[in-house]
Amino acid sequence: MKIARFSTGGDPQYGIVDGDELVVLVGDPMFNGFETTDERVPLSSAKLLAPVIPRSKVVAVGRNYAEHAKELGNDVPDHPIIFLKPNTSVIGPGDTIVLPPDSKQIEHEAELAIVIGSIAKNVRAEDYADVVFGYTVANDVTARDLQKVDGQWARAKGYDTFCPIGPVIETDFDATDARIEARVNGNVRQLGTTADMIFSLGEIVAFVSRIFTLLPGDIILTGTPAGVGPFVSGDTVEISIAGIGTLTNVAR
């Protein structure tokens, strides 16, 4: 089931994607379930928003694909490397990625994002699906030059607009071997599959939940395949994951 958060000019609403229409839900399905109203909205007349705004945090995993670690000259880690992105970095499909003047090298990172659906602490890897609401597409935008200068990742990963997500949340997603692709102005830059993750989704949720209490609406970015690269003002960045959809943003 694909869940969208959208607007038709008023307050945000939630809907189930049904062909070229949205079946409007009574409220946020993460808290109110999937009760529907009698209203249907054409997708063509709705603006899709970030499908969730984390109330607490965005947790991201670095170097979770061996070839990506290799392309940046890093060893494959023996445990998940995690960092935080503020919720103010989150934007939705069609929103603008604002390029900060501090950096001369902004890069895309195509990622699968886990959307947490319940309070979670010390989750066992085999039980991770019990605390997951669904999955969406993410772009872990990175100021690569600042990442190298700072030696830690908060500034390079944390600027406003540096976490585009969307276009929808897929509640029934098979992450066993899903194709991940990044395109800049239509040219393929990254092409990989979730089968190449070093740490599985269960291992990631278990590891993260030992450190942080995860709250409903928190998201976890699960790492990026090889092929990360720069984009500049005016470029269109598309991140696609088979089974979920395509997230499109323009940089300015």
C-alpha cells in the first residue's frame, strides 16, 4: 500500500494511492489507522509533500555498501556507522535543494529509508518489521568537501533541504533485492540493489535502537550504493527505488 501526504492548497492530508487518485484518509495513518473518507483526489491536482516529517530524528548509516566505501577510500566497517541529520533537513518531492555557499562540492546519495511506526528500544534484528511503518526513497545530500575538512559529518550532512524524501511511503515493500538508481539530468549516476547492503535492515534497526529510542515518524537512511557524485544549481536529481517510486528535486 502506498501512502501519500499531500496538499490541495490547504492543510496537509493523507491518502492511499489508487491508480491516478488518492483515497483520502481520516488522519495520519501512523496514529489513526487506515480509515478512509468518502473523498477522492486526482493525483494531478495534489501536491505531494514529504511523506513524513520526523518528530524526533533522522538516523543515517554510512558506508553500508562495500563499493561505496571503496570509492571514497574507506574500509568496510565491522559495525554500522551512524550519524544524525536534523528534521529541518527534510523536504519533499518537487521541493528545491538549496545549495549552501560554504561548499563547492554537493553530492547525491540514493538511499532506501525506513519509516519507524512505533516506539522502539532494543529491538531484536529478527523482529525489526514489527516497529516499521513502511519505506520511502531518500537522498542523503552531502557537502563532500566539508565532510573531508570537518572530519565529522554534522555540517556536511545537516544543511536545510539536505534530506529529500518521498514520493510516498510503501507499507508492503520487499527490500531483499530492490533496484536503487540515481540520475542527474536524466543521466544514470548510481545503480545498485539493496541485496548489496553490508548490514541488513534488521541489523540496522537493532543496532540503532540499542543507542536511541526510536519514535513513530523517525526515519533511518540505510546507506548508498557506489556512484555518488556532484550536482550543481539547475540540475534535476532523481532517486528511484523499484517498488516505491521516484523522488525528484531541482537544485538551486
